[in-house]
Amino acid sequence: MQISELAQRSGVSAKTIRYYESIGLLPAPARGENNYRNYEISALERLRFIVGARSLGFALADIRALLLARDEGNAPCERVLHGL
């Protein structure tokens, strides 16, 4: 899906999505021949996680740590329970 669809489906602006990419919260998507970003459904799931964590008051640095733990296959639950 293109960034406009991702923005619509997630409720997050395209500008915010690009920002999250620039700080490493979202991996850079593949690009089509037209150089448009092409997102997988996993980007939507990850973005929904970020939005949910933000709504709970988590700072972006904390969200990054949680996502890193998850990406490494570690259960981030312990980290949340013990205050990162």
C-alpha cells in the first residue's frame, strides 16, 4: 500500500509516518519503479502499536526500545512491567 493508504488506515498523517521512518521506528519500505513507498501490512501493524503506545504515554525512545526487543525476539512485557 502507498503512504496515503497507510495514513488513512492508521489515522496517522503521511508526515508523521515519514518522521517515524527517519528516526527508525518504522523500517524504510520498498519502493516501486515510480519511487513511491510500498508498505507491507506489517508496517500498518507496527504503526498501530506505536500509536497505541503513544496514547498510553510512552515516549518515542521507550517505544523504540520495545520495538527493538520485539524485533530481536525478546518479550518486551518484562521491560514494560519493570519500567524499561
